[in-house]
Amino acid sequence: KTILRGATLAAAFAATLTSAAAQEITLRGASMFDENHAFTKTMERFSELVQEKYDGDVNFDLRLNGELGVEADYVTFLQQGVAIDFTIMAPSNMATFAPSIPLMDMPFLFRDQAHWEAVLSSDVLQPLEQELADKADIMVIGYTGGGVRNVLANHPIHNLNELAGFKMRVMGAPIQAQIFSALTAAPSAISYSEVYNAIQTGVISGFENEAASIQNLKFYEVAPYLTLTRHAITVRPIVMSGKTFRNLPAPLQAAVLEAGKEAGAYGRELESREDAEKLQEMADAKQLTVLEFEDRDKLLELVVPVQDAYADSLGASDLLTSIRGM
Ligand code: X1X
């Protein structure tokens, strides 16, 4: 007999399927991308690692290509404990449930790759994870990411003057819009699934993203100019619904936690290494024109007061100081 967990949506979209007779468990994951994207490969690695570490039967059902929606949908599913059990997602897409979590992927947080890796290998982000667990019942089981986010536009942008008034899409967390407003751009929060069409129809002139996703979803077709603002190195938690986790046998919980950490390290190495390669591939294929940005130091000056005010409003000034000091 198959038992479908969860609330209303569960009848149609069961997440963890437990066959009482066979004690067989299926964990469902979701990716907005195809099998070539680092997120998908990291979730596949996570599945393999869990199966290696756990003695019992556990199956994985990974849905690709946005079949189950985009991250803004995934966060609701995870919070409600329906449709999916785990995924990888941007903290800034979880802001509705946990206002502090976007601090970990706000633009200009990290000086460089070494700083980013030091933060992600430490437990400094634990207070933010705790808020996500308490308010959304979503657990961070590892950290991947490592893509560098740049501005992508349907026209060339070289400097601050040309960034002024740039109609761009940003992720849903208010801090994202605040930062790009401070840079004098004109940001608006638009669903990721609408970005391609919004650029094509002229509603916006571009957005900001990392190479892996620009290539995977072919955003260069509508926005072929990439300006190297290098404003963020991505932090992408591997997350699991608390409702799923609590239903797992203890040895499987242990396997999930270990596998999450290891898959995260795998994904960070993979996406960081592939980031420059993918940019080069798109440039070589003449899909993208890559432009230097002339005023990057000025960007930093404009942004720091916004970061400080945001951290202050969350009561997280000490945390921000700790991150900056690493
Ligand atoms: O901008 C977004 O919403 C997305 O950009 C990339 O595809 C990824 O970083 C993804 O996590 C999401 O944030």
C-alpha cells in the first residue's frame, strides 16, 4: 500500500513515497535546469552519496527542466512538505519565509573566491539556517554554488553612467532591489520563469545571473551583452523539507546530512571550475559579448551602507562583521 504524505496538494504531488510493506522510500528533488547544469549534477551526486551511505532502500526521483516550477514554487512546496523533498535554491528566493536568509547571498558580500569558500566551510551562517528552520521548516543540509553573477543586457553597459536607469530583473528578496537601486539601476522583482519573455518583449532590458544558468537556459539569445560587474559569488544551499527529514529513519537522516555536506563540496568545486569555462564557451560561440565594467570600486562604495542598514534592520550587524572579517 502506498501512503501519500502531506496536505491538499499531496494527492496529486506526493513527495516522499513510503511503501509500508517494503519500507521503500522515494525522495523527490527538483531542478530548473537540464542534466548539464551544476545544480542537477550536484543533486545527482547527493542521491548517489545517500545510497552509498545508507544500508536500506532509498530511491530518488529527480525532476528536471522546471517540470515542477521554479525556486519560488519550490520554497513553498518545501515549507508545506508537499511535491518535493529537496532541492538547491537561492537564499534570495526564500525571503518570504525567512527575512534574514538573503543576507548570505547579497551582492558584494564576498571579497573573492577564498573568502567565499572560508565562509561556506565554517559554521558562521548557522544563525541564518536556524531562522529558516524555525520559520519555514526548511533545513540546510549543504552548500553549493560558486558561480559569479554578472549583469546581462540587450545592449552594451560599460560603466555606472550606462547602468543608470537600467530596467533589470532581480530576485524577490528586498535587499536585492535595494542594492541595485543604490547602483542607480531600475530593478524589479520578476519570476525567473518570466525573465526571458520580459527581455524579449522589452518589459526589462536585462538581469543578472551566473554563467551556468545563462548557458543552460540560453538567456544570451535575448540578452547577448555580459558586463563583468562580478557582484556576487553564489551561495546555494542544498535544502530539505523538515517534514520529510523527520519522517526518515535515523540512519537515513545521518546519511542525508553527510551526503549533503559532501555533495555541496562537490558542487562548489564543479561550478567554480566551470564558471569561467562556460563564459568562454559562450564568448567563443559568439553567443555573448563580454565587457569589462569600468567603475567596480565605485559600486562597492555605493553598496556597503545598504548592506549595513539591512543587517542592522535584522539585528545581524555582528554576523555581517564576522563574515566580513573572515
Ligand atoms: O536569478 C535567479 O532567480 C536564479 O538564478 C540562477 O539560475 C540560480 O542562481 C538560481 O538559484 C536562481 O537564483
